[in-house]
Amino acid sequence: SWNGAEPMAMCLCHDLLPALTPCNFTVLHTKVLQRLVPFCVYGSPKVQHCIVSGFLTKLIRRWGRLDLSVQYTRKKTPDNSTSNKSNDKDKLNVRVLRALIQWTDKLIVKAFLVTGGNETLRVAACDFFNAAASLSTILNEVPTPSPAIIYRLLLSRSSLAIDRVCHLLVIFKNELQKFKDRETRDDKGQRAGLDRVTIYNCYIWDFCSVLWRCSPLPFSPSTTENDMARTRSILFTDLPEHTLNTLHEIEGVASSQSLTNSAAFIGYAHSFSPKIMKGKEKLKYLDNLNSKSAMTGLFSFLTTFVHSLAEREKRKVLKKNEN
């Protein structure tokens, strides 16, 4: 038995547990998952990373490649015939993987709520959902993280976590595009796999507004200018109206989480320029983050979803081809 000690975490979570024989989710939860909850919620950052980025991430990758119904093919019904329901590989794979991803999402949220979260756990969450996104075709949906995870990653004090979650959202965009290009439709006539588009679009609006546009606060009835992006936001929308109005009036709040002013990026920004960056200088700073600081996920996200930056990249490619 494991008591949550760090020395065993690496071997157990990276090598032994991911090799578990496929089984249904109830058995997995009873014998393994529920025993790991206290270690992941209250354990050290290293143990949390080993459980989420090691065991759970490797498990869904491995089980996503396997036929989870194989173990049932030898089970016979009372009349010695193989159960057709047990042999339905696709449905069984989807059922087990979806349950495991949803359970892990809740586990990560619980760890954030209890301990406040740490940057190691944030990176581990990105690792897990990166692996989950690769299973979108099997799951027939894109398994986007819950808002409780996404916004903790956005408001992180670590530029690495922000860069990783931005990269993750670009991956989700590509996976959703695949479903849009398909002709498969569900029983209601809707294209399959797109039921998470609405919440995903909220994530995009909020990330662009916080990181680049410097307008993270939702629209307030007392303000004269209605930012359309804020009407699609779910960030800070639970704030009382009085608090929201007060925040609108405080100078600097709007840009406090941007890639020029936030705690995660202030070191990069100050080393690039001690002055307030706007216009062309801000664009050069973004290029510098991509080329010198390897913030490729952040750069890819902004140049994908911010229209002016996307057009700028197109012009750069055309100019390069002309030369």
C-alpha cells in the first residue's frame, strides 16, 4: 500500500498504475481512484503532478488505444452466447473514457479549491486535457475543461501555465473544426461533437480580453461604452453590481492581468521596455515573447483568435513569399 510519500510517487504513477488492465469505471474507481483522492488533494505538488500528469494522463492515452471490450468477449450469457451489449466496443470505450475524464476534472477542481492550487498542478492539468483532446474522435466530442479549471489557469501567476493553457485552447479549436467539417449529425439533427462550442467561445472571448485587449471586466449598465466581447463573457459575471461598478472606476484594473502588466509577465515586459507599451511596441513585445521566451502557445493563441494579429501574420507570410 502507498501512503502518499514522494519517493514512491514517480515509480507508481508513471510506470505501474498506467499499465492497469482495462476495466469498467466502477471497478477502477472502487479499487484505485478513490484511494488516490486524498493524495491528490492534500499531497505535495510533486505527488499531485505524478497522479494527474503521470498516472491519469498516461492511463487515458493507453486505454484510448485499446479495445476495452476485449475482457468481456469471454463472458457468456446464461445461454452460452456472447453478450452483444458487452461486445459493443465503441460504446464501452466512450463510456469508460468519458467517465474517467469527468472524474479527473472534478478531482482537479477539488484540489484547487482545497489547497488554492499551485503552478505544478496547473501544468499537470494542461497535460491531462491535452491527452484528452487527442481522444476527441473516439469520444465524439471535445472534452474541454470546466470553467473552474480554465480560469484558474488564465489567472495564474506563472507564465508557463498561461502559455500551456493557450496552446490547449488552440488544440481544442482544431479538434472542434474537425467536427464542423464532418457531416455526422445526432438524433436532433445537430452536427455531432459541437455541444461544447458555446462555453468554448466564452473562454476565447475572455482570454483575448484579459491578455490582449485589457478589458476583462463584464459590461456594466452604468458604463456608456458596451464592449461586445464582455456580453459573451463568464469571467467575473458573478460579482455584485456595486462591486463591478467600483472596479470599472479603478485605474489599472482593466490591464492588471494582461501580458504586459500581470504578475506572470511583468518581468518579461520590464526587461523588454520599462515604459507602458502600446501599438507597434506592444506587437514587438509579443514577437519577442514568441522568439526569445518561447511563449509559442500564447503567440499561437493570440494570432489565431485576435483578428488584427491574425491579419498581421498573413501579411508577414505574403511578404516573405514575395521575397
